Amino acid sequence: MKKETIPPARREVSAITLRRAVFGLVFAGILLFSLAAVVIVRDRVRDFQNAALENAVTIRTDAARLAFARALEQDWQHLQKIADDLAELDLEELRAVLNAAASTDERVSWAGFASPDGTVVAASGGLLQGASVSERPWFRRGLQSPFAGDVHDALLLAEAVPEGPYGPARFLDMAVPVAGDDGRVAGVLGFHINANWAEEFLTEFARTTEIVLVLVNPQEEVVISTNRDMPELPDLQSMRAAAAGIAVAERETWPDGTTYFTTVLPSVGYGELPSFGWSLIGRSEIDKFSLTSGAELVRIAASGVLVAGGLHLLLTLVFVRIFLTPLSALIETAGRMAAGHEEYPAEVRTPAEAQRLSAALVRLGLEPRQR
């Protein structure tokens, strides 16, 4: 009895071809690379912008600090020079020198010399001559050592000094002890620097450099602000850092709800100028600087990724044409040979696997004929 041969079950052919698998792999790779590139570029752009903003705001704030401190140091050197020469001046000559010191650019509103008991014996314009300043901080501190005092409202000179463009007269003090021939303190020489001048100086500098400057004392109080509409500054980290004399540079949201890049520079001083205890805050809106926006840089990076992806796709097409197309042709030839067609595979040069497959098909095609 002849045994019946059962043909093998026909397997369903997968729709995934080698060509499709290669293109799918390439597209997946481009997609993953694009997503990774966008995330990395976005993070790097943020870091770059922070570094650039920190550098720009810090440099401008430091320039303001240096210029302001140098201007005050000039007044300090002038005060020190008068104190050094005071022993050689009689009373009338001293008054003439003090008059000249207090008439320079309206920076020095008052210059005077008080005896050890606090009585003003010589002063610019004769203001306060004969009055007692023994309770004033500049005199008490000046008896002990060189002194630089914080901004305060005018008291004894309130009526003598008119209001400026920034309001009623305010002063910041400089004082130095004057030694007599016997080595004892012969009195205190003091300057009242016009705080309106100081505010105008910083305001002009801030306007030129497109930043906002805030001078802060150790009591966490705003001494001078170049923004006249500045709201109260309650619980700001920059204010706390300025009061503590700690350098800070970061993005910070202010009471107006806007996020600014803020830098804090402690120690507003220069040369031999005694410390006022101030710190300087510099603040700028992020879009004030001509930096390319983060979204624009991401778009540029995305364009580069698309170009690279297109080139990669083009290379994939070349790869498929050179390596996979011959292999697919051999596979189709093998299918026709298996169906009984007498056919010889075409000669291929690449890849090596296709060459071996072509040779095997040639041998399979010759065997039936040799039989």
C-alpha cells in the first residue's frame, strides 16, 4: 500500500520584510536621537542662559559698585587730606578750606570740625558753628576711629539743605579723628555727603547699563533704590543675603510677580574707604539682554537634527539599494526555483552573504540536471 505524503502546513508569510525592518530601525533611531537631543539641548540652553545672565548682571553690578565706591573714596581722601593739614591752618584758613570742600558738585553738603566736647568750631557756610554735635553718631564714632555712616535723614541741617530731586535731604557721614600736637584727639573732622547725589549717581549708572540697583544695609533695609516704584521687599532671599553680606547670583521672583536675574555683591568699598556695611543688589529682566531665546535655540537644534536625520535616511536608502535589494532579488529567485522554474540567480557582488546564497542556488539548480 502506497503511503500518502502529507504536505507540510503552509505558514503565513510575515508582512515585515527586511527592507521594512531596516527602515523601521532607522526611523526609531532618528526619533529617539531627536528626543534625546531636544532634551539635552534644552537643558544646556538653560545652563548657558543662566551662566550668561549671571556674567552680564554681575559684571554690570560690580562696575556700579566699583564706580560708586571710588567716587566716595575720593571724598574720603579729601577728608583725610584736610585732617592731615589741619594743624597748619588757623581758624579762618580752615573755614575757607571747608567752604571749598562743601561746594564741589553738591556732593558734600556740609563739612565741619568739632572740638573734643562736640562743639562745632568751623564749618562750611558757617552752618552749625557753635552748635553741639556731641550726640551725633558721626562725632561719637569719629572720636574713636575713622568712621563711615549709613544714610540718614537730615536733622540739624534739615532747614539749611533744600530738597533734591529724590526728596528731602539725607546724608551719609564720613568722620576722622584729628590728632593734636600732644598726640591726643583734638577734635573730629566730618563730611555730610548728599544722599541725593549718591542716588542720582547710581540711578544714572543703572539707566545706562539697563539694570536696577538696590543698596542694602545690614538691617535688611533699602538704603537707595534706582527704581522709584520699587515695592516693599519682604522675604526675598537676595535681601537676606545682602544683609548678611553673602554673594548670590540666581533667578528670583520679586513681589511684582516677575522673575528677574538677581546678583548680590557684598562690601561696597574701595581703597582706604571705611566700610559702610552695605551690599549692592543688581537686578535685570531676563529679556533685557540680547541672548537668543531658549525656544529659538531649541528650534535651531531641531532643524539640525532634521537635517542629520534626512542625511541618515538618504544613507539608509543607499544601503538598502546596495546591500538589501540584491539579497531580496535572490530570495525571490529562490522562491521561483523552489516552485519548479528553471532559472539561474543573477550574479551579485555584494554583500558576501548574497554571493554565498547565489552560489548555493546555482548548485541547487544544477543538481537536478546532473541526475
